[in-house]
Amino acid sequence: MKQKEVRTIDKTEVVVRDRGLSRQQVAELTGLTTHHLANLGVANEGPPFRKHKLGKRGRVIYLESEVLAWLRALPVHGGASQ
């Protein structure tokens, strides 16, 4: 699943594609387990996702840009944070 986003850079329109990621891909990207991501979703504390009703159980899809934005919004502890 890819969505198009149009951005204007130096007065030129550029189309940016946003990748749809599975829960397993998000787990690999974030270092969290798929089980923990599912629990965060139930608690409405994890990255935004969409649930597509394919079959009995459906399928969860995360947009890569939203996962990255969620990671950036997490509090920073230690290191050279300001």
C-alpha cells in the first residue's frame, strides 16, 4: 500500500511515496517485538496503524512516515539531549 504525498521543494512539486509496513517490519525498525507493538496499539500508545479487513483476522498496516514521526516524538533520555 503506497500513498502519494506532494511536496513543494524550491518551487518544484515532488511526489513522495509512503511505504506501508507490516507489524514485523515495524518491529525490526523500532527494536520492539510484534507482541509489544500489538499491546501498544490496544492501549493507543504506539505508532498509528490501519487495520484492513482481509479474511477473518484482518491485517495491520503502518505508514513508514507515521512510524518515524512517532519515534521522533518519544522523549529523549541521556546522551546529548537538550
